[in-house]
Amino acid sequence: MKKILLIVLFISYNTFAQCVDPTLTDFECSGPSHGAYPTTLTKVANPSATGINTSANVGRYVDNGTEGFDALVFDYGTAIDLSTNNFLKIKLHTPKSIQILAKLEGGTSAREVWSPFSIDEGPLNSWIEFTFDFSGFSDNSTGGDANTKLVLFINAGKSDGTTSDIYFLDDIQWTSSATAGINDIALEKEIVAFPTITKDLVNIKTTGNNIQNVNVYNISGQKVIQNKNINKQEYLLDVSKLSKGIYFVKVKSNNNVKDIKIIKQ
């Protein structure tokens, strides 16, 4: 009976405890490590638990469509410590190509970093990850700007959004490096594709497990080519029938999935 009670208490604690630095929020905890969730950000079930994000819960944000700089504000209440963890990472699921503006405010001088356009990181309606480099402000809490707020502008500077523009965010966290993790680096080496600018063929190779599936998506996230049960270490992908433009090739090898951006000429 005591063991059962301890297990229940452990699960309850991990379900309802706040997130802990350097994670601001992963939406699995009861609230962010600092401040509270903005009213426009709602915890919901992950609508697309695939690719780089298979977690259960995420944050849902709806663009009001009228303000270019309506923001999500996380108030730390004190100068944010960037002495070690000064790269901000955010996962995003978006129906259109947008940028996120991450800004530090509340101190003597505001500091901002823009993301690239999301379409440069992966197809629409799939999970991608942005990294924001604030390493130049590592003295923020030790004689620097003393900024106390992290402010996120989704689709920054645009006032042409609609209430159907629903964005999902996850794993908002500070890290000590912008580089990929060990598993990501291994995946980069395991699966390679060339050329990525082509009129017809893309050669896909793996140095480890066999390639299982190769699917191609357009920038709207629609699957335009599907190849299953390949089970080879090398595969020649024919994109000659596709229209000119940007596409994303999703290669599955064992339990790994890699997105590769190609340009069809």
C-alpha cells in the first residue's frame, strides 16, 4: 500500500510541478520555470506527435490577425542569468512560413534576435526548431543590461494573420550551445543526400541501418511522393515529375527520421 501511495505521489509531483531551469517550459509541467503562462498560450495535446517532437503536450497560440507585435511575455522577476545557458531553443509547428522574434526586455537596453523563416527549416505543418543566439549578452545578470523578461513575437511584424493561423510551441529552453546534440550529429552523418538542387534524381545513402521509407512534401506540408519498404542502404529518388520549387524529403532509417530540403529545378 505504501509503495502504491509513493508511486501516486511521484506521478502527481512530476505532473503538477513547475518546470525547472534551464527549461522555461516543455508544457508537461504545471507552469513555466518563471512567471506564468501568457493568457494567449494554452496547454493542449500535441496535434502532431511526430518527427523531432513526440511529447504529449504543447502550447497553442492563435494569432489575432490585427497586431504585428502582440507578444508572449515571460517575466522572470529578476535579471535573467545568461552566464552559461545563453542560446534559446524553441520548437514550432506552423501552417505558414513565419519568423519568431525573441527579445529580452525590462533592463537598461532591450536585446533582440530574429529567427530565419520557418520554411527554411522544414515543411509547413511539421515540427521544426529555432535557435536564438544571446551569447553576446552573457553578462545580463552580472553588470550587463539586467533584462528581466523574455518576450516572444510569433509572426513578428505581420498584421495580416487570421484566427485560423494556429501555432504550436514546445520545449522553450535555454542551452549552453547552439550545436546539435550527439544523436543529431550521428544522424547527420548516417543519412546523406545529394545533389539537393536537381532536375530529376537525388541519391540518398545511409552508413548504418537500411533506409525504410522516403517521402517528399511540398512547402504546404502535402505529401507528393511516397516510397515504402525500401530496405536498402542506398536509394535513388526520382523527382523529375514534380513542379519547380522547394520540397522536403523525409527519410526514415530504423528509428531515425531526417528532413532534407531540396530544390527542384
